[in-house]
Amino acid sequence: MANDLRLEEYLREREFPTMWCAGCGHGVTVKGTIRAIAKMGWDKDDVLAVAGIGCSARAPAYCDFNSIQTTHGRAIAFATGMKMHRPNLHTVLLLGDGDCIAIGGNHFIHGAKRNIDLTVVVMNNSIYGMTGGQISPTTPHMCNSSTTPFGNFEEQINLCDIAIAAGATYVARTTAYHVNQMAALIEGGLRNKGFSVIEVVEPCPTGFGRKNEFKTPVAMYEWLRDAAISVDKARDLSPQELKNKIVTGVLHQSSRPEFITEYAKMSKKAQERAKSTGASLELMPEEMGKFPGYSEVRLSGSGGQGLVLAGIMLSEATIKQGKNAAHLQSIGPEARGGTSRSEVIISDGEIINPKITAPHVLLAMTQEAADKYCSGVKPEGIILLDSTFVKEVPTAAAKTYQYPVTEFARDTLGNPLVANVLALGILARLTGKLSVNALEDVVRKRVPQRVRELNIKALWAGYEIGKDLVQTDA
Amino acid sequence: MTKKKMQPVVNLAWCKACGLCIAFCPRDVFTAAADGRPLVTRPDACIACGLCDYRCPDFAITLAENKVGV
Ligand SMILES: Cc1ncc(C[n+]2csc(CCOP(=O)(O)OP(=O)(O)O)c2C)c(N)n1
Ligand code: SF4
């Protein structure tokens, strides 16, 4: 019923009037989306609206939901991350056709393949509106655009067919003229627990209409009204007869496992496995207590020192101990010799942000890294400098240890490449954060056969060196 | 039970004169003003289908109780 819905409650009125041209279909689709959400009876704060870039991307700004505008084509990737982190947020994407199926095509395919519980409303106006009416993959055959003044000789893409082929579990199409059908179809998408696509064929009177002999916005809506044909009627027509028609209704509905549910199952399984393989070995009592609960580790040096791998192994060992880990790596533009940084968060609880702020633990394996990062370490933290390369010790509040890590790896162990694992062994002892046994398991799995024993030797050698460092210190 | 009589109300500050409400109202409730914006000239004919509201791209039309025509 028209009057049950108090639309103004869902709007950010301060943002109005909209930036869209007169008659632009984007506003109509936003309204249909709001009607569908209202019908679900969801609290506004439990809804997340996600957009990419384009005229379409203004859509979430007008709605009073949690909202985010991302980068062009990447809305599904962003939404995947957000949905993984907050599975209870009802996540709706409002995407332009260019955003969704041109630059964002691969994300679209993989979202459908994963059947992740997102509702993607594609505001298909046959054109790149914002940038001046260039063709999009959805521009119909022989239509004009600013880049095809003599007509588009390419066939248009059928994004619904792509969604179906890739594995979406709810796929529907409607137009901006068919407003009640639109609200109902979007509602169907919201109800589906999986990847839902609702294509709304819309007018862009400015970028598309004027170049294609639609004199007014009204003429464009008449076109949508007349070109639409229901999926039931379309079944009896030949492809020839369906040319220039817009087939509307629910095109596909199916049921299969949803990504986030499957992920949760796998995560549980992995945690149980880690426990049963004894990976969560007890820490030695005297090692407990340093940085309890949460700590940030930065491994820094230059490309080729194996710091990215060290970060991965540290994270895996952490997870094996039943804790949470997040790993970020950053490699300078040079593959070898440039700066390299690997950052790990070790936490008993949930990790909200994978980015570290002030590390508790720093390993610096070049002078440059030491100069750059020592001062940022927490005062109660620990620094390990590879004195093979760090000749000048920067001033820092944190406790600083020095050891010629690379030199020991090269001269005593016979291979400088095991310096990374040697350093992990030292850190395991200095911080008491990690069980060496868990690290050993990971090293065994991660490094190639021919250097496996050498790496394990390096790990335990590091652990002994760590002991000495702590003792000398005491 | 008496049914409330509804009629469209146009927020001229948000209206961009696209003409959709005028063209597609099943009861011809609107006529175009000189600037193309809708005037609600036949409020009593309104059947409260809500299509003008739903189709208005600018959120500029709502249905409100018709106080005069009761
Ligand atoms: C990475 C990147 N490439 C290109 C652009 C330029 N750009 C901005 S909007 C747009 C197309 C938008 O078209 P569509 O997604 O169909 O939305 P509409 O504007 O029609 O609503 C493009 C190519 C950009 N912002 N970022
Ligand atoms: S250019 Fe097209 S898509 Fe952009 S606001 Fe105008 S009508 Fe809408």
C-alpha cells in the first residue's frame, strides 16, 4: 500500500535534491530498493548499502543506511570483505552497469561463483553516464553513444545470463517503468540467502536518450514499458522475436551452499584440526605474559631476506596455537634489494583492523629499516637488530637486542637464506609469544624439502641464541 | 469504516520537471505548469495507487490525506 511506507525515514534529506538529471532512472531504482528493504522490516542500522563509482554510486548517499562508496568496479570485492566481517549486515549493492559488468565484471562473476549472500541491484542505463555517455558492455546493438556516433556494432552483454552461468542463486530483471515489479523482485533478492542479481533496465535521458531519438524522459519510460515482456510470454518467442525486447521477471532461482556459511564451517574444522594435531603446545611458563592478549609484530628489511614468508609462517604458527593472526605484506618496487615489510597481528580476540599502529615487536634486518621503524616501537616492546647490517643503533624507548643474524646463518649454518627462520627462533624466545614447536610444524610444511632440515636447525639455533640474549640481559 | 481520501503532494524544491507523474498517472490527476512541473489539478480523481510516488526519480511526490475532498 502506498501509504504504509514512511519513505522519509529512509532518506538523508539533507542530501536532496539529488545530483541526477531530470528523469534519470537511478532515483526510481533507489526508491524500489528502499521499498523492498522496508518490506523486509529490517532496522536501518542492520542494512549496508555499497556502491562503486558513477552517477549510480551516489545512490547510497541518499539512503539512511550504513553506506560506503568504494572504487570503480570493486564494490563486490569490498562488500565481500565487509560481509565476511559482519555477516549479519544485510548487504545491498547499487551498481551502474559499467561498474558492475565492465570494470567490475570479474568480481561479479566470482561473487556469483561463491554464492556469497549479497544482493546486487544493477542500475543498467545502457551507458557510462557520469563520464559522458560512452558505450558500456550493455549498450544495445546499433545504438548511439558518444563513442559510437554511427551506432554500436557490438552485441550487448546479457549480465543476467552471466550471473546464472557463474552460479548466482537468484537472478531477475525489470525496468524503471515497472516500479511495483521492481520492489517485489528486489525483495525476492533480499530474501534469497546467496548471491542475488536484480537488473533494472533504466533510462539515462542525458547520456543515452538524447543520442537515440528519445526526445523526453517520458519517451524513455514508454520505451521500457513497451519493450518489456514477461519471462513466461518470452518462452514462446524465437530469439528473432525477442530482439529489442527486455525479458522481465525472475529468470533463475536455485539453492546451493552459501559462501559465508561454508567459510564458517571450514574455519571451525581447521581450528579443531589444529588442536588435535597438538599444534597448540603449551608455552613454557616463564615465557607467558609478555604482551598478553594482543601484539603487533613488524618484520622489516629488504626484498630477498624472506620476510614475507617469515610473516606467513609466524601467522600460521599463531593460528595453530588457537589464536587469531592477520598478516599484511608490503614489498618495495624492486623485487630484490628494495625495502620489504611484513606485519603480523597476534591476538586472542577478534582482529578488527589488520593494519598495525605501533608494534610491540620489531625485527630490522637493514640499517634503513632500523632507522625508519625503531622509534615507532612501543616503549614496553622489543627490538631485534641484525647487526650484520645495522651498524648504528637508533635511539628507541623499547628494549633493543642486537645479533648478527645473517652472519650466523651464512657462516655457521652455511646459508644466509635461513636468516629469516633464525630470526623467528630468536623472537620466539625473546617475546615468549610463540611456541617453537608450532613454528617448527609450519616451517616443515612451508619450506622445500632440500632445505627443510637446515631451516629447522636454524629455528632451534635461534631459540638458543634468544635464551643467551635474555640471560646476558638479566 | 471510512477510507481516507489521499492525494499527491509535490515538493517543488526537489522536483526537476521530468514529467513522469503527469504522463503516467492513470487518472490524469496532474497537469503541467508552464515550467513543466506538475500541478495537482484533479485531486479528487486520485485513487491512491502511489505510482507517481514510486516513479518519481526525485522523491518529490508523497501521498497525503485530502483534507478538502473528504
Ligand atoms: C578505475 C577507474 N576507471 C575509470 C574511471 C572513470 N569512470 C568514472 S564513472 C565511469 C563509468 C560509470 O558508468 P556506470 O557504472 O554505468 O554508471 P552511471 O554513471 O551510468 O550511473 C567511469 C569509467 C574511474 N573513476 N575509475
Ligand atoms: S548522466 Fe545519465 S545516469 Fe547520470 S544522472 Fe544524468 S541521466 Fe542519470
